[in-house]
Amino acid sequence: MADRVERRVRPAWILVILLVLGPAALGQDLAEFEKRLTKFTLDNGLTFLVLERREVPVVSFHTYADVGAVDEVKGITGLAHLFEHMAFKGTRTVGTRDYEAEAAAMARMDELFVALKQERRKGDKADPQVLQQLQEQFEQYEQEAQKHIVHDEYEEVLTQQGANGFNAYTSQDATQYIVSLPSNKLELWMMLEADRFANAVLREFYKEKDVVMEERRMMENSPTGRLFEEFSGIAYLAHPYGEPVLGHMSDLQALTRPKAEAFFRKYYSPSNLTIAIVGDVDPASVQRLARKYFGGIPSGPKPEPVETAEPPQRGERRVTLEDVAQPIVLIGYHQPSVNHPDNAALEVVSEIVGVGRTSRLYKSLVKEKQIAVSVNAGLNPTKYPSQFLFIAVPAKGHTNEECEQAIYAEIEKLKTEPVSPEELTKAKTRSRASVIRQLDSNSGLAAQLTFCEVVMGDWRNLFTILDRIDQVTAADVQRVAQTYFTKKNRTVGVIETAAGATR
């Protein structure tokens, strides 16, 4: 064990050397990581990735649930994101003074909520007195449940023990939970995290739904939020990426706690979880504690991936919103998933054309033509095929149409004029640096390890990503532009300033 402690993982900034040394050094660094990284899977299917980094006595924990908005169906949209809010409400022992009494009150709330839904479905024939009576009873049991709740107990326990970066977030593909703690709090985290998945209690479910619905209203009041939702709705005809992560308001209003519990049992079982632990830890201790606290959690089969595939687009699609807002143009092209061989070339294309002040679009639209105040472009590293996006905000006195045509002009240059060796080298360097910047902390490294393990199939792809970028050629850049950036593969969304509005 002493030998393992001496050969520490090199600090992340050392990886910057790889930008100069190239693939040979990548292989050497992968070998070094393999000495430091321990992967194991419990009998119930829960996978752990443990990486020793002994520089400071801190450990980052990253729990990756392989479930996001893409796994929802009509009727329960928004449920994955709702779990982000519900994640830290506690368990049968954390967050409650009397779980049995609280559970009885919550069960009665569930019954009353269903009764309210059934009465409301009658529309004009609904009995106002019955609705009022049911609502009053619902609020009565809600107050009863509140008497037994210890608010924020889960978070406060961790905070009192030195937690940092405590957070959770939901995307189309995943729901993730992160926190960093002093290294001597490893067992505390194991105990709390295992309890959270084994004995989760969806307390304050209906109150938290109200919070999410308020988020939904805020999005609806945002012109850009409405644009992105309308854009996604026409960009995807079949694939669930077209559904909003926040969910549809009617679905949120109708969601019940039993439906949420069924979703939890299906998608938050050990077989669908991957946990990365990075920092000042001993892998043997992690394995022992993982078996002690997580090993007894019952598992089920890993949920099947989404099988619905987006059909090839047969023609350009457009949506125009009129609003008292700044004009904006959003252009998207269907792109393959992160695991497709063309992903690295598209990553380099994004650096060439749309990332930062050195990009072609910024130089052309903002600095030279001065027709836009901002412009960006980039791909989405997603589990399933998604969209490569271009977005521009016109300068005063200029239009969406001008910006749109200027973007198409730059795209045509990518198709017809090979990128120079100098520009390609700079773009590849920036792209590799972007990947490496994500590794400059324990937390960032843990996030990348889980992503590569779950979405790309192996944590070692953390290193092959850099290798693939290095192999991109000028011909690859031209080929992917010609393949994906076509009119029939294009969706356009714009906000036009409503008549009479001033900019």
C-alpha cells in the first residue's frame, strides 16, 4: 500500500503537456491513470470508479444516474428534473421526526390528489363544493405531514461536515449528484448516499411540483426560452430530445407521487447508477464501505435505452416567434451522437467556426461586418443524435436575415475551402485544451469519468477523446461540413421584434 501512495496521480495541469507531446504521451498518461484508478461493480450492478489523488485531503463524489428527460414518455415529462429537486428530501430516518405518521399523511394526500384530478376532469360539470372540500382536506393532511418534517436535514449534515460544491443537475441524458468532502468523511457520505437510494422518501412532493411549475412559468416568460422550446419541438419529429427537460405544464400538474415512486424504482436502481470517487482515498477502504452500505440495496434490470430514432429530415423547417424582445436567430443541423466517429471532427469544426473571439463567425459577423453583437456555434456531446447549433443576435439596425445569410456563407467556406494547416492546428489545440480544462479539479475529473464510462462505454475514452481530436484532418472538417450542414438537414428558429416594439 505504501508503494501505491508514493506513485500519485500527476496534477491535472501536467496533462497540458499532452497538447505538445501528442498521442505517445497520451498512452503513458493512460497507463499512469490505470495504476491509480480502481473500478469495481457490486453484485447488485452498481459501478464504482475510484481514483487516488493525494495532493489535498479532499474527496469529490459524483453519482451519475443514467436517466434524463430522454427517458420520459408523454404524461410524465419533467419527472427526471423533478427528482433533482426531490433528491435531498431525505429518507425514512433523515428528514423526519416520525416517519410512520408522516407516511400516513402523505398516503392520504395521494388519495385526495387523485380525487381532485378526477373531479376536475368533469370540467364545467365539476362540483365546486366537492372541489373545495377535497382541497381543504388535502391541505389539512399536507399540514399534518409538515409537522413531522425536519427541513434540509440531509444537506445540513453534509454542510456541517465541510461539504463543498453540493449540487444536482438534470439534462436530457442524465441526472447527476455532486459533492466534495474532507477525506475523513468517506464513510459518512457512503452511509447517507446509500440510504438516499435505498430508502428515499418523496416528501413534500406536491409542494416541490409547485416550485418546478414556477420554473416552467419563468421559462415561458423568457423569449429565448420559448424560442428554444419551439425550435426543439419542430427539430425532432420522433426522438424525445424534442421534449423540454422542464416538462409540459399539464404533465407537471397531473403527476402523482406514486407515479414518481415507480419511476424512481425503475431508473434509480443500482444497475443504472455509476459513482466516481476522486481524491484522497484508499480504494480498498472504498470497496469495503461500498459493499457494507450499498451492497444490500436490491437491484433490478438496467432499463433499456431509447429505441426511437429520429428519421432523416426531408426539408428545412422554420419557426418564427414575434415578441417584444431582441431579435435572435437559431440554426440547427442534426448531428450524430458523441460516440460517432465524426464527433471529433465536429468538435474541431465548432472551434473553427463558432467558439470565442478567434472564431470565423465572430471575426466575420461581429468585427468585420458588424451585423451581430454576439454569435456562437457548437455541438452537443449527447448519448443520442442531437443538434449542432448556430446562434446570433443582430446588432442594432441589422436583421436576423443578414446574420442568417452570413452564417450560411461561412458554412459554405467550410464545405468548399480546405482549412489551412495553421488554423486546423490552432483549433485542435483549443479543442484539446477545452477537454483538459474539465480535468483540473477532482470534481471535474469525476464528472468526466462517469460520462465516459456510462455514455461512451469505458472511462478510458477520457484519453481517446484527445487522441481522436489529434487525428482530425482538413479533409475531415470539409467532409463533415458537407455531410451535415445541408439545407434539408436544417431547422431555423427566429425571434422577430413585434410591430411597434422598440429595440
